[in-house]
Amino acid sequence: MLILLQRVAALDGPVTLRWPKLDVFIHGGVSFAPYRAVFEHCLGRALQYVEVYPASEGFVALQTERAGGLTLMLDYDIFYEFVPVEDLGTSRPCRQTVADVEVDREYAIALTTPAGLWSYLLGDTVRFTARDPLRLQLTGRTRHFVNAFGENVIVEEVERGVMEACRRTQAAVVEFTVAPAYPSASETRRRHDWLVEFATPPSGSFEAFTDALDETLRRLNADYRTKRLGDVGMLGPRLRELPPGTFYRWMGTRGKLGGQNKVPRVTNDRAIADGLLAALDAGAADRATVS
């Protein structure tokens, strides 16, 4: 949607003039919070936002109020089970129904449907915010985390880190991903690499942005805080600013353009980070050859 808005603006001028009656934006699939500032900059104004959770396997939840999470849809012929994330991968994981779920506990969500799915794990993680009615928030993906050094950082935490860093430094982020940075001959200690594409770079210094990331993760995650204590287990985040369009071009080379494909926010290996950096280096070499 951001690419569409930017294209419309380039062709026809301000989007607000092109679509003066645009008042509501319905979104889902990824956290909208990191995109909101860029989105409203493109539009020149705020909209009414409605979040939905329409998995391919079934329509799970939708936003029925301005705040408080998504209301779980209980009348769409779906039987829900919720597996505490700490039980994933065990031989006999606990599976709770809607009668048993606890507020503020993280679950992986499983569906049984008339289409033939049986206790099918969607791959999403959720946290309930209320019980009457049942409301939830998406917190990430079961496979999207970084725990290379015992820090156990999840998607929700890195997204909150980016939002806080943007707030403190008046920055706006288009896309980002986080990966472990392993010890090397030149740097024997471990850390996280943050690859970030900015719509608006941080005011002041990039160091203030990385400090905000680090402080937010320390506050949210006890394991990360322990590893960062005294810079012994891990060094602070290392920021790599990527040129505009880098993520879009990289997704295109992998055949992953379109709304159903998302950039993983955080991974437990360097495949995505190294792929982005390799594509960046190749593009720089091509530009140097042409010049």
C-alpha cells in the first residue's frame, strides 16, 4: 500500500487531492504500528483504521472497537485451540480452548475447520487482552525470533523497540529486519544487526536511535537485559541503514512481491540479512561499473 500511495503521489500529486473521500483503511497480517507515521505522511492526514485477522485457513478476528485488541470470531464454524508457546515442540503440548485461555499469556493458535484442517497450527502467536468478550493481539510468528545467544527476543519486542526509537528521534521506518551477528576475528563478542530502511532518518544521530532500541529491549526482555549487562554477553545493536527501495527490490528478486508476502522482522539466522547485504553490494558494484 505504501508503494501504491507513493506511486500515485508521483503521478498525480498529493494523495489527499486524488482520493479526497478516503476515510477508512482496513489492514491486517502484520503490525501496522511501525508503518503508521509513513502512511500518514503519504496521505497528509490521519484515517480511521480497522484491523482484521483473515488467515487463509479461516477468518479469525476483527477490530470491533478503537482499542483493546481484536474480537475473536466464535461463530464462523472454527474450533480454536491455543498452545502456550513454551509448550511448542514438546511431545504432549498443552492445548487450551476458549474456556481456559489466560489474559496476557502468549499462545500459538491452532484451528480445526469444516474444510478439513485438524488442530492446524497457523504459525501465528497471540496474546489475549480480555475475556468478555475474548479479545486478542497478534504478537508474532512461531518461527520469527532471535535466540542465537540465549536472548530470546520476539517480534513484538523488536517492533516496540522500533516504535520507541522512532518516537524519540522523530524518525520513520519503511522496513527493517533483525539478525544475530556472530563473533568474528575482528569482533569476538556477539550482538544483533538491525537492517533498517528509513523514510525519515533519525534527527540528531543514529546512535540515539540504536540506544533507544537497546533500552527498550532491556526493559521488555529479562534474558536480553542479562546478556547485555556490562557488554559481556552481547554488545549493543549495530545499525545498518539501507537505501530507499532495498527491501522491495530484494523481495522482487525472490519472487515475493505482493500483499501476501511479508519481510520477517526477526530471524534466528543470517540468511535474510546476508541476502539483503549481498544484494546491496551487488547493486553498488553495478552502479560503479556504469559510472
